[in-house]
Amino acid sequence: MSYPEYQADLQRIHESEVYGRAVFDTAARLARDPARRKKWLALKALEEQTLQHYLDYMARTGQTVVEPKGWAVKGRAEGAALAVMPWRLAMILVRNATGPFQEKFLRLKTHAQEEEREFFAYVYAHEKAIEAFAKKELAREKGSLKAIESLLAG
């Protein structure tokens, strides 16, 4: 795959997963409500799974992995903030945070060649699942983890 933003977009996957894992891990550790802790841990599990898929893809395609600097620290700080703020505000921030990542991941999916399409479709779907979770939480709908759990099971 080749387009001007390809390497930056690919690196953004790594940054996103390291960041998300740190955010959700910290939020889960600091959450007082067991139901919310469970939700944060499900999001963390999805980020860990996606990070592993990314690392497997990079190894399979012989590309160099560059560890993202500062993203875990930023994630821990923001996870701590999410854990103590009102749930509604936390969900608005989670929902809004997915937008910039979705843009990059959709671009990767759109430019993917046949043999890469499944991987990049998954990366995009995982970000959409996080957005769907936050939207359902904001709407107080049941089954907010459905898309997350589906990807974790798949």
C-alpha cells in the first residue's frame, strides 16, 4: 500500500492502542463502581487485542515497529481523569476521541490491498465499536458492550 500518509497512519494505530490501553487500564483501576470497572476492562481488552493484531501485521509484512513515545503516559493521565469525572462527561470524551483515529483508520482501510483489507477493516471496526459503546452509554441503552464483545470473540 502506498499513499502519502501511509506510514503516519500506520504508526497512529500503534499510538492509538498504546494510548487506549493505558487510558482504559487506569480508568478501570481507579473506578469505584464495579459495573464501570468491567466496562473499562472490556475496552482495555479490545485495545490489547488490536495492539497484538498490529504487531502481528507488522511482523508478517516485515515492517519496522517504532515504539510510540509519550502515548502511555498521556493515556494514564487521561484515564485517571476519566475515572473521577461524571460518567456522562467521560462517555462524551471517549466518543469524541474516536473521531480523529477513525479518519486515519478509514483511510488505511480504503487504500488497503486485497491481502491487507481484513486487518485494516478490523482496525477501523474496533474504533467504531468504541464509539458505539460510548454512544449507547450516553443514550443509556442496554448492551453497550455488544460490539466490543463481538470483536473480542471474533
